[in-house]
Amino acid sequence: MIEIYAPADLERAKVSGRFIATTLQGLKARVKVGTNLLEIDQWTRELIVQAGAISCYVDYDPSFGDGPFGYYICTSVNDAVLHGKPHDYALSDGDLLTLDLAVSLNGIVADAAISFIVGESADPADVKMIETTERALAAGIAAAKSGARVGDISHAIGVVLSAAGYPINTDFGGHGVGSTMHQDPHIANDGRRGRGYQLRSGLLLAIEPWIMAGTAKLVTDADGWTLRSATGSRAAHSEHTIAITDDGPVILTTVD
């Protein structure tokens, strides 16, 4: 399913996006050495309830997961990169944490992710990896213009990731959003220009470069959800929801 929204509806989408952005930044500010992943999930639940939003994760039950996800946010630590299921783990100094959040507010879904280092002991390799996903995200967004193709976004992301020396997995990537969290088109993190669905004004997309150091292979954790690097190497993930407009892409998951 692909949904196209009228310009007036984009104002509702901005509200959803701003909630995601402020929530993620607020959580980042609260996280410190010793914070438990279950605390982060509890904080997220409280913020979602207060806002009158609906979690996209609690009842999420796709074919690749082991039953309903059951939590309000994805918390991926170190070698975990996607779908990190919150569990009883206290964060340590130097942990690489990714928070990924999607909610529906006023009937429109927004989805975003941030990666950051907990505490003061930041490994330069981890910092480089996070910054690479952020640069790839910016490149993908810049390519997301009305009339362009999905492959243009994928190619722009892939150029940045490859130039930085990271293998690219294309099994999971960006996607359309709207009244539901995961819609067409799929946006792989590498691809060929001029290929795929043609972007139209009013389309909402979640663009999400993610990488693992030295491998493109994923393994699924025993929890049935968390995806980790096959080699135990660190991983990072950055994501924004954007709107395609006649004036260019608009980032919705921002506090501005």
C-alpha cells in the first residue's frame, strides 16, 4: 500500500514527527551510565500515553518477529542494530545505543532512530560509524525529490556508506509510512539511480541507513527479535521520516 497525502494533512504529519523527535532527544538526555533498558521503555510508554499517541510496536507481529514485540521502543546496544527488544540490562560507559521509535498520532505514523554513545568513553570507530549513518541519511533525504525514483535515494545512501568502507545489507531499510508503520515502497540502503517507484508530492517516507563494522550479515537474537551483527561487531542506525513536496523533501521528525 502507498498513501499520498494532501498538503493540509502534512500539518498533522508534522505533529507526529515533532513528538517522535522531542521524545528521542528527551530520552537521550535522560540516559546515563546505569540506566536500564526497561527504564527507557517505561519512560517511552508514559510519554506516549500522555500525548494520546498509539504505539506502533507493542502489538506489532510481523512474519520476521517471534510474536508481538510487546514494548514501546527499540533499544539496540553495541552489536545489536535493529529491533532491539528492551530487557534487563544496565547501560555501561561507552555502550553504543540506538533508540528507534514509531507512533501514530492523529492518525499518521512517524518513525525515527538515533544512535549515540552512553557516558564519556567514546570509541572513535563508533563515532565514525554514527556520523557515517547521519551523512548517509542526509544524502538520501537530499535525493528524495518529487519526480525522482526510490533508487536515487538508495544510491545516494549507498555511495556514502561504501565510501566509508562499510558493507551494506539491503534486507532491511527504509519504507513508506502513513496510516500504518510499514508501507511500500521499500527503500534499500544501496541501489541504482533511476530505478523503482517514482516519488510524488504527498508521499511520506522513513529513510534509515544502518551499518555494522566489517560485516553485512545479521543474526537473530534468542529473544526472536533483536538483530545483531554476525561477527559481534558494533552497529549504528539513523532514521528520519520525511514528506515529499513540490518544494523538496521536508524532515518531519525534527524539533524545529
